[in-house]
Amino acid sequence: MDRVMTDEEWEAPLDEETERQITEALANARDPYDYEVAVSAEYDRSRELLLVKLKSGQWLAIPREDLQDLADADPDKVSKVELEMLGMALHWEELDVDFRVDGLRQGSYGNERWMKQLEQRRRENAAAALSRTA
């Protein structure tokens, strides 16, 4: 039979090493999925950015023009973003558009064709910026 601890044993202070181990364990206890779960999402019209706050405390700020099916969408409809799948996905009901948070974190803003076009636009923009500074 297991021994039951007394009130004095429960209330006794822990030694320094045990306290250090507990503190370290708590600091390292962040759930790896905290980086894949959104706690809020909103569209910032003035900057044309999708802002997503993750459970980890990090923020994603993604230009609307980079997001397939949102790039040319009505800003009023883009602002109606909802969290779905317990924060693991974003959904726009009126636009019938969905993005997974883990995909957004990895820079996946659309299908393969969209991503190739986005990469090409980025290269062209970078080249134009370099030519202006030369």
C-alpha cells in the first residue's frame, strides 16, 4: 500500500535542485502545437495585412496580395476571417476560402501554381529594387 504524505511533508519547502528542475521543466513545457494554433486573426486594412496571433505568442503578418483567393477579394469580405478547427485553420465563409495555420507559418499561401507566380513576383520586385539603388 502507498504511503500517504502528511500535511507537513506537503508544505515543506523544496530543495534548490528540485526547484530548479521544476522551473526548467515548466519553461520547456511549451506545447509544440502552440506554433500551429491561432488565438486570433484579423485583417488590417490600412496595411493590407492578415495578422494572426499564435498560441505561442508569435505573430504572423502576411500581405493580402500574397494570399491566393484573398489578393483580389473585397476587403470587407477579407476582414470577416474566422478561426476554425480549434484555431488550426482560418476560414472566410463568404469567400469559401480556408488556410491552415501550419501552412501559413511555412509560407504556403496557395496552390503550387500560385506559389510559383508569387516567387516570380518577388524576384521581379527584388530586381527592380536593386536597379533603383544602383
